[in-house]
Amino acid sequence: MSDAIYTRMFDALVRRIGGVDAAAAVIEARTGSMTKSTVSKMARGQMCVTLEAVDALEDALGSHPVTRMRFERIGEASGHSEPLAGLIASACRESGEAMAALVGRDLSERERSEALAEVAEAMDAFAALKSRLEADQ
């Protein structure tokens, strides 16, 4: 992956967090050391972007574009269309939605139908995860 891509993505994270000053403060709070000058140099491509800096900004924003791109790269390298982490996340999300549709309710006919659809989606997600794990053996 090109350093230019990381630079552009880091620059976008810096802008989203509120600029160089805010980014430096967030990264320093997380890592213990960061200057505005270093953030600025990383965002302009004059210094390599560190994973610690990316992690700090992504976590503060609640958005993980660089991390997601790295997981996708792993999936591509392994010959799979979707990374394992994505399959795990999907299975967790779908099973949670299925359980939420069922917990503590006397289900009406419509709610029962919706719950069945959620359970089916969870089963599909777990089937995809199972297939992937079996293929990786």
C-alpha cells in the first residue's frame, strides 16, 4: 500500500478531528507525546504516519477507515473476498439483532415474522463465518 494513501487518509482524519492542534492533543493524550509539527509533517507526507497516531484519531472519531483498509488488504492477500474480522463482526451484529427482537416480549404475528427474519440473517452470517473457517483449515 502506498505511503501516499496513508498520508491522504491521515490528513483526512486530522481535518475531521478539527485540525493539527486538535489531532496533536488527541494523539498526545493517547501516546504521551506528540507535537503539532509532527502531526503537520505526517499529514503532508514529510514524515511516515505512525499506527499509534492513526489509532488515536480513529478511536477518537469512532471511525476506522485505515484499520478497515488494512483488514481488507489481509482478506485480499488470503484470496477471500471478505476479511475474517468482517465476518465475525457481521455474525455478532446479526445475532445481537435477533436476540433483541426476541427478548422480553409477547410477540405479535408481525413481531414474530420480523424476529424470524432476524434469526435467518444471523444464521446466514454464522454460516458464512463457518464456511470461511472451514476453508482456512
